[in-house]
Amino acid sequence: MFITILHGDHEKTLFNSHCKVEALLNSIKQYCGCEPEGMIELADESGQLKNLLQYPQLYASELLKPRETYIPFTVTRPEDSSEPVFVALLKDDEVVDSKFLATLRLAENSNSPVSEKQTKSGKTKRKTLTAEALSRKAN
């Protein structure tokens, strides 16, 4: 089965989800121009984080719905914080809006508040979130 990944500036790309999670995420990283050693995660269009990084050896088709659309995020863990930072690989503010950001949650840490930041990487405008900021927004 296939899934659709929204990325860049209104770009949609189909990926085969009948492979291991690790292989799928590596393919998405390569296609979106991410660093090979970087980490990415997917969220559905409602903002539910899929936590695929926890299951690298499972088949992605077991965790993702076929024909669904997902948004990739880079995941970093700053040295001065225990909370991960998520940066959307999509520049579409109609999809990654404040409502989407408010619902973006870590599946295992749904009590964490999340804050919203915007960063610039060259000419790329991206939304950046921390789990701490998400929990503040939820409260």
C-alpha cells in the first residue's frame, strides 16, 4: 500500500508503506533532503504523532493507514533540554496551522504542553515545536 507525504512547498509524494519503518523513514529523509543521520517522525493531518521511531523493525503498513496523508518532522534533542524539538518539513501554513500544532502530541507524553516557534533555515520557513510548549498550550 501507499501513503502520501506532504513536504516542501505544496509537494505531495507517494511512498510504499509495505517496508520496515526504518527503510521508509530513510527514503523520506533522502527525498526531502534531510541529513542521513538525522531523525524524522510522521504525523497525520489531525496532528497525531505516529511515533514510528519506537518501532524501526516493524512494517510501516502495520502502523500507518493505507492511502492516508502524513507530514514529516525532523526530530532533534537539544543538549540543554530533555524535550525533543519537531520541525515540520512542510511550508504550508494552511495544513500546519495553530490548530494542527495544538493537537500535535507525543503519544506517550500527551500531558506535555507545547509551544510554537518559527525558524528559518535559509529561505525555508518551518514550524518548530517542543513537547514542553505543547503541554503549556494544552493547559
